[in-house]
Amino acid sequence: MASARVRHILATAAAVGAVLATAACGASPTATPAANQRQLQQQQPPTVAAPTGTVPVDDAPAGNAAGSAAGLKATESATLGTILTDAEGKTLYRFDKDTPKPPKSNCVDACAKAWPPVVFSDNMTLEGVDKAMVGSIDRPDGTKQLTVGNWPMYYYEKDAKAGDTTGEAVGGTWWVSAVNGARAKDVGKAAAPGTTVLKAMDVKPFGKVLADAKGFTLYRFEKDGVNPKTSTCNGECAKLWPPVKAEDNIVAEGIDKSLIGSVTRDDGTKQLTVGGWLVYNYAKDTAPCQSNGEGVGGTWFVSAPDGKKAKDKIGK
């Protein structure tokens, strides 16, 4: 029975604080689910400066106007907290294979087509970004690339509009930038108490899958059936397949909120349902983007964002 206590709210940073999550997992399209495992690198980010106001950057040489950002600003993301965007809201990224000391780009040729470098401009304005963090490097083609916190900045060609963060975690090396050049996911805060966060995330070879706030894949159990009265996974089963709790506030990004509900478990807790299917984590997934539970026992399957089997949507 769906709980009347579950409220569906828009995914805003004010509602959830700022949630740690990933939006894409860059495994080979031909890999099997078990081969998609990527351990995300851990990095201690520097302290984020939090200036206010709009400040012109006027003490650095101009770059090529083509592709340059008119300005930089701090923008709120429901899943990543405060992120760095250009003046139009397009997300900026950093690349783990670059170096900050000295700042150097290792993304050229085909890489730079997929990840266009942000060209530095001396007319750039700053909103919520510390001027001391902003600089530039010379690229081989003679343009000046923007750096923030000594990290070269890039766009992602698959981001179609302002607010898109589809480049997050691609290849396990590309990350949305925080306003100080750190990885935004390392700076973000946990979700507010009483909040469940769901996200549609890219995991090869499935395409979009259902994931939790930290980017861990979620699963459905065939023995539950659709629209069950309660879960059939309890005791030891629930230790291996932890149920996703349905908190009072449900934040959904890229998911139809009308598909979300809850069911009361035998222990009295509320478990989340998507498309009528109860959803679970898998204890043997030890990092975001993994899908080790796919096909286990012939009854456990990665969930698509609508609650259906993600494997059934491959290639569609």
C-alpha cells in the first residue's frame, strides 16, 4: 500500500542540502555488467572560498573569443551541491589526467573535440567564484585555456543545455568542477535527514539505470512481483540486498515522480517502489557504477528509471 506520508518534491539544493552522486559511468559499451566496475579515486579537496558579488577579471591576457566563457558563476545542483558553470549555466568539468602543479592539459585532438577547452577571456565576470582561483594556460594551438584552482576547465559535448551534468564520472576521470576547481562530488554535503534521493544514471551497457544519491545501482527482485503488499526479501536476504527506505521527502532527478511510491515491510519500515517494483541496493557493489547484482539467481536485475528491467532496454 502506497504511503500517504511520501511527498514528491522538486530536486532542489535547498531541499536536500547538496547530495553526493554521479551521473554517468564511462565503461566500454561492449563490456559485460561485471566488467563495468570502476573504483572512483578519492581526493581531499581544498577549502572552497565563498565570495559574493560580480567581479570582472581584468588582469590576464585575452584568449580566443571563440568558445570562451563570458563569465563564471556558482550554480546549485540538486545532486552535486554548488558547481561551477559559465554565465549561461553550462557546466564546467575537470580531468583527472591533467595536472595542477604545474597546470597542464592532457586533453588534445579527439579528446578536445569531446571535451572542448574553456577559452580564457579577460572580460570574464565572476559570481560566487574567487578571483584568486582563476587563471589560464597556453594550449598547443595558441589559445589560452581557463584554469580554476590550477585545473584546466572543459565543457562536455553531450551536455545539451544549461544544468546538464552528463559528463560526471565519464571514464572515471571526468568530474563536474566545484567553484575552486575541486571535484564537486568531493565538496558536496549529504542529503538532509528524512530525504531519499533517486537519480537516473548512465551505466554501460544498460544506458539509463536507477541509482541512489551516491551513484550506486538499484535493483528489483522478481519474486516480489509488481505492486506487492510487502517485500519477500527479509532476514539474511535483506542484509545482502538492503531495501531502499522511503523517507518522507523523495527527491527524484530524471525520474517520473508519479511512478514513485512505498510499501510497508514486515518490520514496519517503508520501502521505496518505482513503477510498482520494490527497489534494493546490493551489498557486493562496493563503488558507484557497479552492477554486480545483475542476473543473480536469475531473479535480481538492474532497475531502469521506470522500474522495468534495464537489460530489456539495451539498444532501445
